[in-house]
Amino acid sequence: MKHFGPDLRKARTRKGLTQADIAKHLNYDHSYISKVENSKAPSPDLDTLLKWAFYVGAKEVIVNYVISYPVPTTTVPKKAA
């Protein structure tokens, strides 16, 4: 799965927010925010990712998440003739 940290960092800086602002909003330690933004920690769970992306105005992160989400492949049985 794609790592969204760099995109979240760009959106955060565009909005003039600090890592401390994000950490406070998400109730995380600022060191975790830094690690995610620098691809040193995995992308957060979906709920946290959405909260973070909405807070920094990173709609592109949400769209990219949806686009990169693996679609389950299932086979539909064929009808017998």
C-alpha cells in the first residue's frame, strides 16, 4: 500500500500547521507524526488517516487512498447451461 506521509507533510506545510498541531489534533505524540511524514513509520489506520487528511485539507490523500486500495478479486460461478 502507498505511504501517505510525504503527501500529508506537504499539505500540513501548505496550511501553515506544525507537527505539534497535528499531534494535538489527533492525540498522538509529535514524534509519531514526524515518523509517518518521513516514511519511518507505517501509514496510520484509515480512521486516523482520514482525520489527518481532512484537518490539513489533503483531499488528494483521501482520493489516492481510495485509488490504491486493493480491490478483492472474487470469481462469480458461472451458471450451468
